[in-house]
Amino acid sequence: MKTSFRFSVFAFRIFALSLCFFIPATLSARDRWTEKQANDWYAKQPWLVGCNFSPSTAINQLEMWQKETFDPETIDRELGWAEQIGFNSVRVFLHNLLWDQDRDGFLERFEQFLEIADKHGIGVMVVPLDGVWDPHPKLGKQREPRPHVHNSGWVQAPGAEILGDPDRHDELRPYIVGLISRYRNDRRIQVWDLFNEADNPVSRSYGAEGTREEIPNKAEMATMLMKKLFRWAREANPSQPLTIGIWRGDTSSHKVLSEYNRIAIEQSDVISFHDYANLDLVKRRVNELKRYNRPLLCTEYMARPAGSRFDPILGYFKKEKIAAYNWGFVAGKTQTNYPWDSWDRKYTAEPKVWFHEIFRKDGTPYIPEEVEYIKSLTGKK
């Protein structure tokens, strides 16, 4: 694929060899930030506002980053639209298989992405692992989207083969420590969100191979791996905060927390959460999480038919200075403008009310009034 965004591959390789794989054994792992450290960091940040981003030409994390399908032209164009509406941050998903396949090449492309984002005044929240959708990821050419189905090709990282075998969890350490060590002091990285919805019990039929079930003890394996992830990430001694998000469960008091939520809250430097509910329920969740006296980051929201809309949710987040990342940006191969129930209910055309996404592929806003509302909050109107 042609690219108008060039940089010296040779120079980057030399830099990567000298820094990327250096794991600072001489440094002791840092502790979890104190409340003061977390709040001091957050006080220096602007109001973080953006989206969960993948280019419209990628069906999943592997297609976004693999050499054959990496698409910097589309990334540059679409992040330009993000800049125009005032977004200053994006949450992006990586994959351990990319590291295993071709570390140098993967990091060159990731570096190129960071340069493009930085050119548009956008920082990055990095998600190294993800527990949602297809539990059996494979490198190489990714399947085509199922017509009219939400996120029909998204893949888990590390996937069931590694997640389900505790003896293989340590295979992920070089990826986590190496990646974070490389960018531990990079101003372009804003947050490390270590594992997205690690215990999500998604069970669907994928591809031509038929039903491919989740491991039966996913929650147990996920929480086991979460503990190691925080430890490994702290070995890299990052200057950016670490987090894993709350995405379901009772948070009305600390004593009722699930093990997953307890680990996420007690180990995260900053508290992150997902909420696709209406404003009243969002306010309840926020009030419950405020008790921890740490910055709050909503790393997923905005599902129009569920009552989670930019107006008034985003306005509330700004008022409370809660970082806000809606799911999706440009409608494309992920098809997340279709609802979750498209896995179980047949759709033959674009839904009248989009579930996620803001723009069509030509840059036209799905709802122009929404874009004007976003711009009014970000100072771009």
C-alpha cells in the first residue's frame, strides 16, 4: 500500500535494537501510584476525550497492524477528522501475536502510527491484550466481515490457547515488559490499559470452522493473568499510569466486588470503567467509583439504542473531568454501527439508528448535530 507518511526505517531499526528490547533489570519494579501521585498526574493532563480507534479498513487488531494490511493513509485521514472535532486521545488495541511474528516490523508500524497521531495532536492509550470476541486468533489474512454483523472478525489476545493454560501465561512477559519498556517515558503514550474485558464470557460461532467455545474457566484464568500483568508492567517502570477497566458487576461497596473488579481497582493507578447505560446509571457508577479518590477514565461508552449518547453523557463527563472514549469512529469493516444483537437477529441493511461510530467512510457525519455537540465541548465549534 502506498504511503505518504515516510520515516527512516534504518534509523528506527538502530534505535529499536538499542532500546526496544532492553528490559531494565537494574531498576526495581515501581509500586502502584499513591492517590496523590495519580491525582497529580491527572491534574497535568487536559480533559482526555477521544474514541476507541481502528481504521475503517481493518476488521481487527491483526489486520490493523500486519505489514500487508497496515494502512497509514487511512489512519492519517481518519485521525485528521478526529483532530477536527477536538479529540486529543485514542484508545488502540495491539496483539501479542504481532510481537511474536515480527517485533521489528510491528514496532516500526506502531511508531509510524504514534507519529501520525502526534502530528494531529492526539495521544494514545494502549491496550496490549483483549478478552473479547473470537478466542482463536490467527496471523495472516483475516476473514471478510459477515454481512450486517457487529464486530464479526475481532479477535482475543492472547486467545484461549494461551489464556487457558497457566503454564503458558509467562510467554506473554517479554511482550508486556518489552513493549512498555520501549515507551516507558514516551509522552505520546498517555495510559497503559493492560487487558480489555479479560473475563468477558463471549461465546459465538466464528468463521467456517463453526462454533468455537470459550474456555470454561475463563474468569479464573483471566484474573490469574491480570495479577501477573500488573507485576510485569511495573517491572518496566513506566511513567504513565496503568489500569484495567471495570466493565460489569456490582461496585456499590468494596466488599461486594468480584475478584476481577477487586484486582482491577486495587492494582490500577487510575480507575477506568466501561458504561453503555443512560445518564442516571452512569452517574451511579461514577459516584460508586469516586470513593477510591483516583482519576476516573471511561474507556468505553456510547451505544445509541441503549440510551448512551454523546448528549448528555459526554457533557457530564466533561463537567466531572472524567476522561471519555466512545466506542468506534468511522463505520467500516468492524461494522460496529450494527448492534450487539446482530449476532442473534438477522439484519439485511444498515440499522436506522447506528449503535456505534461517528462518521461514514467519506467523512460525512452520521448525525451532524452530534458532531457539533462534540465540537462545542472540545472548543472546536
